[in-house]
Amino acid sequence: MSRKPQLKKLMTGLAGEYFVAGMMNLRGWVASLTLKNFPGTDIFGKNPETGKSISVQVKTCWDTSFFIGFKRSERDLLEKKVQGPFVFVHIDGTESVSYYVLSKKEFIDLVISTDNIYYNRPRNKPIKTDYPIAVSLKDLAPYKDHWDSLWR
């Protein structure tokens, strides 16, 4: 099996984390990447003026949907396992970057509502409750560049 798809996925994820850290820095926060060493957190952020700290999860893709790292069977654990805000980074075919920023509450509410719609969609065959949950770019559109959601 080729390692190229796995490497591209890793590099895409890291690029998204660096992009978000840079945007946080431009907004006055000190951002530090965890480099995959801390569960549920990709970036630790601290505001040197207020002393406030946050843990940010970043998901990056080239496609039109983002897998969030949870299965449907784990939905009841979202409140407990989600550490803080989520930033979705979309890189399009021209390498243009867009950011969709959600507070912890916005993220959990969006996941539950969109997953309920997906799960309850009419089908010929029932689906398993283990499927990985994804969020579409279309559903993230209202959160584009909502950087203030990081601090809520």
C-alpha cells in the first residue's frame, strides 16, 4: 500500500493547523501547535493581554466535507470530549484557504442537527450507527471567518 495518500492527509492537516495558528497570532494570541501529542487539541492559544487560554481543534480538507473524528455511536460523548472551539480549514483547487470557526456549543449543535438529518434520511438499507460523522462545507457556510467564536 502506498504511503502517499497517508502523507498527503498528514501534510494537509498540518498545513491547516499552521494556517489557523497564524491567524490566531494576527489576532493577538500566542498559538502553539501540539503536533498530534495532545488528544482533542491541535493548538493551544493564550491571550497575553487577558491571560485567557483556549484549546482549538482543527480539521482541514480539500473536499466538500470534513470528518470530525467522532462516530454516531459517540455522539453522547461530544459535550465531554470536545475541549473547545473547532476551526474547519478548506483548501480549494487553487490553494485558496477558507476558515469556518465554531465555538464548542456551535460545533456540538451543528453536529447533532446535521447528523440527525443525515441519519433520518429515507434509505433502502439501514445504516450502521458506527459511521463516522462528517460536516459539509455547505453547513459550515454561516460560520465563515467567525474568529470571535474562538474566544466565546
